[in-house]
Amino acid sequence: MAHPKRRISNQRKHKRRTHDKVEEQQISVCSNCGAPVLYHRVCTECGSYRGSQAIVKETNL
């Protein structure tokens, strides 16, 4: 059974795995208003994040 003589550094490991990264951005739907939102971001339309109000949006009247 093969056994490595040296530990592979994090830099070398990450260089090898660069082709496994996701190229396009993941888009989901806001649970509050239904607008398209990037993952792990606050909704730009209503200001909610994961079901709670993160920022207060001002309405233009």
C-alpha cells in the first residue's frame, strides 16, 4: 500500500483542486419576497436574510 514520504502542503493541495471550484454563481429565491438572491447574501429587494430582517430598506415615496 502506498504511503507518502512527505506531507502535501495546503498550497499544493489547493492548486491541485482549483478545477473543482464552481464557475457560475448560485442563485436562490428569497423566502420573504420571492426575488432572486445570491447565496449567503442579504436580499436587495426586502433586506431579509434567512427569514429575519437584516437591514431596513427605505421606501421612496
